[in-house]
Amino acid sequence: MRYFLVFILSLLMLSAVCSAQSYERLYVVQWGDESLAEINLATGNVTAHAVDLGYGCNDICISGSRIYVANSLINTLQEIDAQSNHTVRDLPMVGGLNPYSVASLNSDTLLVTHFRSNNVLLIRLSDGAIAGRIPVGIAPEGIVVSGDYFFVCCTGYSQQGYDPGTVHVFNRGTLLPVDTLQVGLNPQFAAVDHRNRLHVVCTGNYSEITGEIHVFALSDLQRDTILAIGGTPSRVSFGGGYAFLAAGGWSGSGSVFRYSLESLQLLNGPSNPIQTSTGAYDVAALPNGSFFISCSGADVVEQRDATGGLIRSFLVSSNPGYIALYRTDNVQNTLKIYDKDYNYMCAYPNPFNGVVNFKLHSQNVMHYNINIYNKVGQLVDRLSVPAGTSVIQWNSGARLGNSLSSGVYYVTVPGFLNADILKIALIK
């Protein structure tokens, strides 16, 4: 009987390792020595210091054969070739401050949240240009792209504490705002599960207000449930029918929480966490339910089964933080090449009382349309701009009467591929 149990356990461990091998590597951002570690999941070999990163290295995103790391304190996005582990370029985040999280909008565009400037920058990869700036709520952190939408978690943080948390929803195609979801305190991260539900992780205030998970159906953006999970969860990842949450733990042992995606019932929480090495920082789950967890206090990355049993442990360098899985079948080397002319647009006066001027600059002499949308994404007016025109006036009262109310409106110019989405304010 004893040998049979050993045999079964060996098969389970082999299954977990084989599942991990569908991914070739795990990359680990290490903020202790500002480096990127590489773990070969097939061999178990660790390159503890594969690439030098910038000051304040933060979130990591893999798009095709490229790795992108937000260097928050020097305001750059570092692009790394995953085939050679060499830095390709450092992209300055002009127009943003304190880049935090990164997500892929499409094969040629990244979205980067900026914690201190309250906006999202669109980065065009074909030439590294800033393709646009989208104003969002206060202190944005996590960002996730799924289906027709992308979602920005705004923590509401200031020196006075936390305002109520929000998640700003944008149309992935038009980049216009669709909705604002009211959530719990300090929403740091979100992810979409296989049932097309958005899970928003609200960390709380690290004191009397503890963690919650707010779950929304993407079909109608309505809240399904609030899971009062407790503790201070941060990142979430799905696998094997479970959601796993990195939940810190900086003394004694680290903590990972787990809940069922079927019932949305908490299985492992603050009273009975999955215990890991100290400082459980980020989690990446596999389809079989095993998961990787970076343990910043112990300088290791662990692979554990769904109930917490240790499968493998990888010694890295110093304070492992955010992690990302990589496999070559996700590589997309075809980039769409856009016109590289520099375009810009501004509005004055702003705020305005009925009349506003739009100034446009483009190296292409052509006809444009200016589209003006309300805060729910409805088109309220369209201006035709003749070729060669540099300034055009919008008299909202003369064109629309009193139908427009005071508030914020958004302005786009299709064809201005690297121009900002303008936010203008009408005051009556």
C-alpha cells in the first residue's frame, strides 16, 4: 500500500511538471537587485540575473517574443527580446508619471497605467511612439484586456488615504469610456475567467478594512457577487477550476488564498491559508490547478499543487516580485506598420462655455472628422475638417441647442493615429 501511494504521488508530481512544460519559461522581476530572472521549466535551470532592469522595476507583460517591464521610478518601459534576453530599447513614458502595469491591446499597441499622472498611455510598438493618452481615475494600477473591453483599476490613493475604488471600462476598438464600476477599497488588480467574468481584487487599507473580490459578468457589466475574502490579497490567477490569490505574509510563512470558480466559495482564506515561503507576492496558475508563487521574503519561486503541496522550489536572486509565463507558440512577429508622422490636437479654452476651438497639426494634408462623445460613449456631434485646416471652432449651443448638459466630453480624430483622446469640460 505504501508503495502504491508513493507511485500515485509521483504521477501527480509528474503531471504538474509536464503541465508546466507546456510553458517553456517563467520570468521573474526582482526588485531587490533590479534584475530579471529566467526559470527554464523543462530543465529546472535558473538564470538568477538574466537581464538588468531599471530603477523601480514593477509589472511585467509578455507580447509575442518580447518582454516588457515597467520601470516606475525612472519612467520608462523596458523592451527585452525573449530569445536572447537582451534589452532592445528603453521607451520613455512621456506624458505619464510612475508607470505601473502593462497590458497588450493588440499586436502593435501596449497599454500602460501611470499611477501618479492618472492616465493610461498607448505605446505603439512599431516605432515606440506614444500613440495616445487616456485620462482615468485616481492612482490607476492594474489593467486587463478581454474581448471588446479593457479595464483599469483605480485605487483612489492619495496622501490622505483611499477614496472608494473604481474600475474604468473602455471600448477596446474606439478607446472610449463605456462604464465605471464601483468596487471595494484599493482595487489593485483584475482578471477575466473562462466564464467571461471579471474578478476585481480589492486589497483593503492594510488595516481594519480587509480584502474583497468583486465579480462582474462581462455580458452586461453587472455585479454577480462580492466575496469577502479578508486579509490583503493582491494578484489573482485561475487554474484547475480555482482562483489563487497572492496574499503576502511577511513573517513566519507566506499566504495564498483560494476560492472555487464554480461556487465562488472561499476554500483557503486568512484562517486556513495555503502556506508558502515568506512574502507571497505574485501568482501564476496552470490549467491543472498547480501554481507558481514568488516569495519575496525568501528569494524563491515555488510551484505548488492546488491544495498547497510543494512540487518544486527555485532559488532566484533578490526579492522576486511579479512573474510571467512564456511559451513560443504565443509568439507573433508580425507588426502592423503605421504612418509615423507626428500628429497632435489640443482644445482651448478648456473648460469652455458653449464655444471651444480645436487646433490640429498633421504632416498629412487631408480631410478629417472630429468626433465628440459623451461620457457613456454616445456620439453627440461630428465636425468636418477640410484639408489644410489647422483650427476649427465648435459652437455646441448653435449646433445642438440646449441638449448638452454640463460635464465631460471626449474628442477623437480618426486618422490621427498618435494623437491623444481629448477630454473637454462644458460648463454652463
